[in-house]
Amino acid sequence: MKHTARRSGLTAALLFIVLAVLMLAARCCALPAAPAGEKRITVSVTYADGTAEHFEVSTRADCLKEAAEAVLTLEGEETAHGFTVYAVNGAEADFRKGEAYWAIYADGVYAQSSADRLPVFDGGSYAFVYERL
Amino acid sequence: MKGSERGVSGVRRAREIVRLGLCAALLFVLKAALAPLPNIEAVTLLVILYTLWFGRGALLILCLFVTLEGAVYGFHLWWIAYLYVWAVLWLAVTLAGRRERSTLFWAALGGIFGLSFGFLCSFPYLAAGGIHTMLGWWAAGIPFDLIHGFANFALILVLFSPLDSLWKRVNGPKTK
């Protein structure tokens, strides 16, 4: 009985370690590192009324926040999930108020992380979009 | 005779209700006390122990705990996940607890639950914003899930046996 209990404990511990490694790998795949050097990217903002602004940016920054701040004013705070954007160019979309938030898209796909953790790639297009909750 | 039996049963039930209430309060207070440490909590350890000690009674503790969490911190999207996430742990412990298990097993189960916590909590985001929102939210929180998993593993490995032994010494081996 004790032998079985010990074996199931070891199996569960092994499963725990395998799951942790898989999650680490998933995280690394989800967020590849930005390449070094100059990158030309497009940064867009879509406001609550549907109007949009587009900017061509040349940057050596690694993450979207740093690159976008060359043309945009981003307001927000560091949270457990990275820099959370509450306002872009003064236009507020604060999810804490339960109405809307600033969604981030990379090449048209909903971003996998916050603006300060999202790597930028040459030729990439990045968008801040006002979205209602 | 029947009256005295009813009296004893009433006292026992009252004692049980107080005990479950205190256990829920302990969950809530310990969670608040450890809140400054990111994703390091004693809730998983206590839910595992409560499930093993009280069986279905632990569900009542979870109901009280989840209601308290919502009442104090607000009934936001995360709270919807709280409605089922702790019940998932209860179910896993109930099923696994049918056999004799080692402390290492419970530590690993708590660890796996910690690792899965973000994924389990991401389902309300599937309903709110679709699969990309759900996966984005989950992927962004993976580092915190890893902390959660390893913290659960370590905490349960260290505290499970002493707390379980203490409980059994005070209450006897069968308390369900």
C-alpha cells in the first residue's frame, strides 16, 4: 500500500515537472525575442469613435511600448501582467471601470502579452484598439 | 429521549457550522495576509486538507470563501472563475483521496493545480473576447503560474503532514 502511495507520488511529481517545462516552452514560443538593430514598424491607434491614426516608426527598441512612445503618449501602470495601458494620447479606456480597454494587436492578431513585453519585428504592424468590454 | 437526541444533534450541527465558518475565515484571512507575495498562497493547501477532512462539507467552506472574495474585492470577471476553479480542486482531491496518498502526491497535485490555475481561470475570457483573448491572457500569466505551482508544491510538501497530523491528533482519524 505504501509502495503504491509512493509510486503515485513520484508519478504526480514527474507530471508536475513535465507540465512546468512544457509551460516554460509555451511561454518562450509565444514570446520570441526581438532581433537587434533598426526596425521599421507601423503603429496604429483606433479610438472609441472608430477614427484611426497610423504612424511609420523606425526604432531600435525591443518592445512595443518603447517603440510606440516615440509617436504616442501611453498612460498606464505596471501590473502583475506587465504594463497595462489605460490611455493612449489622452483617450482613456480603463478596464477597471468596466467599460472598455486598450487591446493590442500584432500583425492583426490579438497580442499574447503587454506592450512592454511584446517584441517588435522589422516590417511588423502593431495596433492599439479601443474595445468595449 | 428523542428530545435529548435532537438536542445533541443540534449542538453537533451548530459546532459543525461554526467549524466550517472558521475554516472559511481562515482561508480568507490567510489569502489576504499573503497577498503581497505574487501567487504565493495557502489556499490550495487548506482546500486539499479541508476536502480530506470534511468531504462535502468543504464545498460549503468554498461557497463562503468565494462569496467573501466577491463581496470584498468585487464581482468582476475573475470571480466567475472562482465559482468553479476551487470546485475543480475539490473534485480532484475527492477522487484522488479514495486511495492512500503520500505527501509528495498532494504536493504535486497542488503544484499541478497552481500551474493550471491561469488556464482554468482563462475560460471567462474565452466568453468575453474569444480564443485569442483567452490564450493571450493565459500566456501572459505563465510566469505567475510557474511561481504559483512551485510555491504550492513547496508549501504543501512542508506543511501538509504537520497540519494533517495535528488535525488527526485533535479530532481523531475519522472526522467526515
